[in-house]
Amino acid sequence: MNHLASTLPADPTAFAARALTQNAAAMKGSLILGIAAEVRALAAQGQPICNLTVGDFDARQFPIPDALREAVKVALDGAETNYPPAEGIAALREAVAEWYARELGVKVGADWVVVASGARPVMYATYRLLLERGDTLLYCVPSWNNGYYGQLTDAHQETLETKVENDFMPTAEELVEPFTRATLFALNSPQNPTGTVIRPERLADIARALVAENVRREAEGRRPLMWMWDQVYWTLTYGGVAHAHPCALVPECAPYVITVDAISKSFAATGLRVGWAVLPPVLAERMKAFIGHVGAWAPKPEQVATAQFLRNDAAMAAFGEGFRAALAERLGVLDRGLTALGIEHLVPQGAMYLSVRFPFFGREGLDGQPMKTNEDVRRWLLHRAGLAVVPFQAFDLEADTGWFRMSVGAVSVAALEAALERLGQVIR
């Protein structure tokens, strides 16, 4: 007789789940990934789907730069396969600093740069290094993933709901008062999900407000307010829209700004996993330690290749011109098609996204009842028009506003045109 079996919990798996901390148990999964599973299921049934949910690139339509690919191969053949330094190889950190000086007017040394396996590890490191229970994370909504990361740090979260008339970007006037409470402020431009870019003059005003807040804090003996500036889409702008860096506009803010960036979106290289943070050296040392502890360094062959590519101005320019043109073509198809259908949206400014507001509340939904929520509209679009989009609830905007994100990184022009035709038919 097995005496041990008689003493085991009735449901050992459920009992094991109780091992989770309260923080881990409260952790939410990605709403976008849940939508993606539904999209895949319908596509497997043979339904035509235009998938505008994916924040990635279809490598068949958007391959990485040839020079970058070849440099990775050469690095592999050259046995560059051992552990890299925790902060990244010197050549890459120097290349990033040089690139920022040339293109952004931000002049820092290589000791300001910490390399990791994409932008996410340095983002998470920023939250971990600067936030703990009792601190306040301030971010604007809609925006990408700040809520998930804030929850993991046990920080208090304060959100600022931005206005469509301001391109879903904040103003300094809106931030001055929340700045007095915040420990970390997060802002992304060009922005995921909205595809908009903050105007340089507004960005400069925010940077000056940050500096003024920190002058007061130093006099009061308080911790400084830090700013995580996520510019992972900065090379992707359209129609004469200009990207600017806060430290170039207001150099006095540099000690308080942590820039997050990567090759993922600039060079369609999401799978190569090379990103970095640019931050004051005294903070960079702590981030280096964090990245080393969790083993989140970028693969060495990709680091070697990226360092070479960032110094190849001709190759970067040639790739960027064609890449932006292909994205702009797809965003233009959406812009013209939605305009023809009379559907409110923002003209694309940057990244690979377009913000659209579907005016379908009150129409008959899939269940025969009037649609009342973004989720009702999302499912109706998917099942009736084969159009897969992401509601702004996935980006921490809780209200049912009718606003959605469309992403063009994984679709062809023909697929977009066919989807707009289907949408027009179901509307009519």
C-alpha cells in the first residue's frame, strides 16, 4: 500500500499554484497574443484574414538589410560565439554613440551605452532599477506595455489619457502636476500603438518641465524624476514629420533620461535581438549588473554585425529609403481606403501603425444585438470582414472609445486592398 499517496493534496497542481507570489499571480497575459490565437484559428479554417494585429515584420516582404545579414554570417564563421561582455562589446557601444551624434545630435560616450537582447530587457531593467513599492510610474495611454511592467515592480501606476487632437501625445501643461508625484515617466515616439510622433516643440517643453521639477527636488533632498524615452521606431517617419531627441533639444535633461532603442524596428530585425539603453554612466553600471545577472545580453555574432552596420552609412541609407517607402505605401493604402469609406483615422506619421476609430456602436453584432464595446466591434470586423485589428484596451486605455490599432508590417498591398473591399461590402 502506498501510504504517501493517501497524504497528498486532492489536487496537487492547484496546490502547487499557491506557490506563486501575489504579484506573479496577478500578472496579466498579453491581450494581443490572445487575439492572435483567434486569428490563427480562423485562418486555419480557410477564412481570408488580413492580419493587422502583428507588431512585427513578415521577413518575406521586409527582409533585414543584406549587409547586416552577411555581417552576421561572417561573425559566425569567425567564431564570434562566446559570451559577450555584460554591457555589450565595445565596438557596438561606440557605434551607437557615434550614430546618435551623427543623426540625433546627442553626444555621449560609449560608457553611456548598455547593450541587451532587444529593447525589452533594458526597459524591464529600467523599471527594476528605479521603481519599488510606494514609487509612482507615470505614463500616457494609449501606450505599449507600461502597465504590465509597472505591475511587476509593485509600483503605483498613474496614467494620463491623451487627446486625439494632440495626436495621442501629452503636453507639458498636462504633465507638470503629475510630475510632482512621479518617480519614473515613460514616453514613446514614434508611438506604438498610434503611429504618431510628438512635435519637437512639445517635446522640448516636456524636457524643460522635467528639468524644472528636478531642480526643485534637489533643493528638497528628494530623489530625481527619471524619464524612460522609448524611440525604437525613430527611423520610421513619413510625410516630412521630424523625430527629435529630448537631450538634443534640452541638453540639461540628459542626466535624467534613459533612452531605449534597438535594431528591431529600424532594420526589420526583430529576431536578431539587439537593443540598448543610453543612460548616465553611474546608472549604466547598475544596468550592466542587472543584464548580467539575468543573462539578457545580445548574441555576440549579432552584436559584431550590428557594430559594423551602424558604421556603414551608405548601406543604412539605402535600406532605410526602401524600407520606409514600402511601409508608407501600405499605410497610404489604408489612409486612402478609410477616407473613401468615411471612417475617422489619423494620418500616418511614424512607425508601422495607423489609428482608426470604427463608428459601429449600435450596429447589429455577431449575436444579433447592438454592438456596445470595442470587443464587439473587433470580433464583428474579424468574422464579417476578415479584418483583424487590436483595440486600444490592449494599450491600457480602458474606455470603449472605438479606437483601434492597425499594423502593416506583416501584410501585402494586395491583402490590404482586398480587406478594404470586404470592409466596404459589410458596411454597405
